[in-house]
Amino acid sequence: MLDSLYLSGWGAFGMTIFMFIPFFVVFMYVVVKKSFSDPNPTTGDGNYAKAEWLWLGFVTIVFVGVNIASIGYMPTVATAKAVASGEKITEVNFTAESWSFDIPEVTIEVGKPIRFSGKSNDTVHGFAIYDPHGDILFTMMLMPGMESPTSLIHTFTEPGTYLVRCLEFCGLAHHEMRDEIVVVGSKG
Amino acid sequence: MLTATKILQKTPIFNKMFPVDESDGLEEINSWPALMIVTSFVWLFIAGLLGVAMPLVQRTGMDTHFFYQALTAHGAALAFPFSFQLMMGIGLHRSGGCAGKPIKGWLPAAIYICMNLGAALLSAAILIGGLSTSLVLMFPLPVVGVETGQWSFETLVLGFTGVGLVLYTMIIFYPIQVLKMAFFGDVREDLVLSARTLNDPGMLGMVLAALVLLIMGTPILIIATYVLVALFGIIPLDAVAWATSPVVFEFAFFVFAHNLMEAMALMVISGIYATLPLYLADGTRKLYSDKLANLALWILLLTSFSSFLHHFITLFPNLPATLAYHGNIMSWGTGIGAAISIFTILATCMKHGLRMTPGLMMALMGFTLYILDGASAVVTSNVAWSFQLHGTMWQSGHTMTVILAMSMMWMGVIYHHYPVMTGRVLEDKLGYWSCGLLTFGSTGAALVMLAGGSAGMPRRFADWGQGGWMVYGDAIQFFGLIIGVAFLLYAINLFKAQKIGEATRSAAPAPAE
Ligand SMILES: [Cu+2]
């Protein structure tokens, strides 16, 4: 359940709608009511103060809850956990240059932690992995001139061919900057 | 007569939309702001054409470089000479009338000339020279583009000169003009339309925004100046290597760019706080609580400083995780400020009732769009979601929506300032129509672009067919055209405005603030 909320763009879309629609309905209700059907003042100062605290309390709880629940799904946290586990990490050190990637031939296995470390040789590039269904797994930003690479540890759960796209605008052939990686089933 | 008045009177379309003269004794607060507002609409028109061109280029299979040129020029025109100039126009008019200070002399002229000349040079570099870097420059792409033969060195110099002039307007000239009016000089009683102090939420946001622009913009201004001086060959390029290091330039740029948006938000929310009380049914002319309103502005101010870090979450570990989490938390903190604004506005409506007008409706609908945008912004600032959404159409949807939302709120507020500037009033029916269409078009476009991002559609990407995203592109085109019609109706309303008293439906304007 939380997987599909935090590990998918559609989860983000759902959260945005969850925050917007109730607001919009209440806002429009109040605006229309107080403009046309009942423009008279609504009194009762005690109620306003109570509503103020209820509303701000509700917002705070939602904001804190949503973010705390997301911690386990942050790639930064997943990376730290994989390092801490002491498990052997497969290294994939790649580079990006307008308008292609140079990704080494490394066997990428389901269930094994893979560290993707990338550098850019010219301008800012992205490195986004799309799963075989066309959904983004994660994206990384590669900035030229940095000492150390941008890097993340990811553990694949499904074998198949994964498309790689640059998601940082990098010039006139930016949309052609693509590559592929193949993930194989676990060899045990 | 001020130069601005002369330009307004002699330029064919301007004199129909914003006829300003000396007869009302308010020329000194009306002219420059009116000129900025009407010029911003010219840029909106240009940006609109380019916006429509983008999906069209993809649909018709034209060369992809046209797409990137249209994208860059569209974004640049929309963000700076349209929305920022529109905001400066209304902001200066409000400051002038609240503080009783004239807007005249070299400073407003510098604001106007640098903004429009700069935007024109940048547009020429993009549309003629082919400089395609997107709105945010993507440094070092401008330089790499020269090295790889995508555009010429001369084009780069032209474009950067334009950017430099625009930056000087936004970071130096405009903030100084606002601060000068707020804190210095003698009050001219004949120019005071509605005195406001800094305790007033309607004034506080103006001043905070000016300070944010000045303070948060200074680093990028220093860097841009050094780079420009080197590009002109006055100092060797090697001498600015510290400034052209991608990470230095990018971080300084986003500290400014992010806070620019937040400053504009501060200003427009403050504009709503100032305008809403004038349209209350019981005539109290007071917000539910000034203190609560000011608290929202202070929270927005403080959280905005460091929430820019959310632009770099996916740079991990080059952006240390702790700073990513910090950007995450600060961004959601901005949401608390927005939640307080929501409460203040709704409680004010409930407590005092509303005297609805098209201008107020447009401002309020702009506010709902601003909240939709805010929700999309905090969601993508969460570290988990950022890795899903960064670089997708989601971000373009967010950028476009925040600009549209703020512009819509300002265009609502214009209904209130227009009678003071021109002695004419806008018509209600056309007003409601443009407001309705703008709300529908903008909300639709926002949702479609967010959905495109959710589906993995990249932003700034000339081949939407690649992942089956053309359907989102077509929907963006559809809603974009509706937005275009809405703006057109708004412009027609300005053309057709009638003198106060002659109007068939007297929408007797409340005294301006
Ligand atoms: Cu790239």
C-alpha cells in the first residue's frame, strides 16, 4: 500500500489531489455562500478560535504523518541501509556526455544491491531508470566538475530490460540521450 | 508630463488599454506602473504564441530545435517580462498609494528599460541565435553549447547581457524603489490613497519581498556581473573560473530563482490581504486577524530561504542527505504558512460576508490555483517523491501553475487599481467569463502536466511520442488554448472599458488603497 504511494509518481499525484480537492470544495462552498446566498456576517468568535486550532492541528498532523511515513522509501535512506547491512554491493560506475551514457557491462541481479555512481563530462545530465512497464524507478542529477559522483544504491525486484533517460535538459539532442540496462533473475 | 505618460499616450494599443493623463493629479503614481502592466501583457501575448507553438511543433513533426527555442523563449517571457513586470507594476502602484510617494525619476525608468531591453535581447538570442538553455540556463550548458557548436559565442554574450539586465531590475532597481518608498523621503499627502503601515499585512509582504530579492539575489548578481565582464573581454575568462564552476553558479542561481518565486508569492498574498477587506459585505474593511495574516507571511519568509535545497535532492550524495531532508522539511513548512493564509481568507469571508466582483473572484480563483500548485510543490519536495518526479513534466506543471496563479491574482487585483489609473471601469460579464475560463484552463493544464509527470513524461523534451505521452501533450494544447481565450477576453475588457459614470452597470469602485 505505502509502496505504491511513495514509490510511484501516481502516488504523488494522489497525495496532491488528496490535499487539493477537499480544500477546493470547502473554499468554493464558503466563497459562493458568502457572496450570493448568505453574505451576512457569521458571528461567534469562540468558534473561529476553535476552528483555527483544529485546522492547523489537522494540517500539522497530516504534514508530519506523510513525511514520517515516507522515510523508509527515500532512496537516500535505502542507500544508507544497504551500506550498513554489510552485504556485497555491485558497482556500476557510469559517465554521461552530450548525448549518451557510458555504462559498463556488469551483471545486474534481482535482489542484489547495486550502486549506480555517475559523473558528467560536460554539462548537467540526468540518469533516470524506467522499469519495463515505463514507470520511473528513480532519477539522479549529474553535475560536471564535482569531485565525487552522484550515487545511489538500488535493489531490483524484477528482471527485464530497463530504459535509461536523461531528465536534465542538456541541449538540442537531449531527447535522444538514452540507454538500456538489463536486470537478470537471481542466480541464488 | 512623465516619459511613461508620453509612451502610454503615443503607443497605439497602449493608449486604448491604459489611457493615463495628468488630469487627476495622480500621474506620478499611475504612469510608470500602468506602462509596466500594459507592457507585461505584450510579453504575455508573445509567451502565449510560443506556448501554443510547443505542442504544435511536436504534433507536426517539425525540427526539434524549434521546440527547444520555443520552450526557452516561452519560459523566459512568461517568468520575467510578463509575470514579474506585471507584479512590479501593481506593486509599485500599491506602494505609491500606501506611502504617498511619487514613482518618477531615473529609477522607474531604469526598472522599465532594463527589464524590457534585457528580455528583448534574451529573446533575440533565443529566437534568432538559437540559444536553447531553458528558462533556468542549466549552467554550464550555455558555454557547452558554444563548445559543441549548438549556438555561437556572440549569441551567448547577447543572451547573457539580456539576463544580466533583467537581473539588475529584479535584484537591485525594483527592490530599491520599493524600499525607498517604504522608508525614505517625505510623504506627499496628495498622493496618499490609503495610508498603510508596516503592521498592515497588505504592506508587510511588499517590503519583505523587496528585501528577499535584494538579499537572496546578491550572490547571483555578483557572479553574473563577473561572468558578463569576462564575456565582454574586459577581464580574462580564467579569472572567473570560481564563478563559472557549475556547482557555484547553479546553487547561487537557485538560491535566487527559488526565493524569487517565494518573494512573488509573499507579494501577491500580501496583495490579496490588502484587497479582500475592501470587498466585504458588512463594510468593516478588516481581515479576520492581521496578526495571523502577518504570521503566515513571516513563516513563508523564513521557510523559503533554505527550501531551495529541494532543487538538488537528486544530486545525492553531492548534496548531503541532511540538506535534502532540510529542504524537504522547510518546503512543507511553507505549506503551514499557506494553511494559515487559507484560514485567514476563509474566516474573513465567513465573518464579514463578500461583495463579489469579477476582480475579487479572479483573485480568489488565483488563490485556489496557488494552493493546487503549493500541494504539488511540497509533494515533489519530499525526498522520496523527488527521486520519482525530478526532471519530469510535474516540475513544468508546477512552474507554470505558480506563475499563472500569481498572475491571475494580480490580474484580479488590477480590477481594483484600473479605475484609479485610468478613470475607467471594467465590465462585469466579460470579467466573469475570463475568470471562469482562466480557472478552468489553468487548473486543467496544471492537472494534466502533473499527471504527465506521474506517467514519467520528461520536461523540456522534444519527443513526447517516445513514451506514449503525446496524449498529455494534446491535452496541454487544449487547455492552453482555453487559457489563451481567457486572456484575450481580459484584454478585450481593457479595450472596452468605459469612463466611470458612463458605464452601463455602475460598479462604483471602492476608494483605492
Ligand atoms: Cu543529458
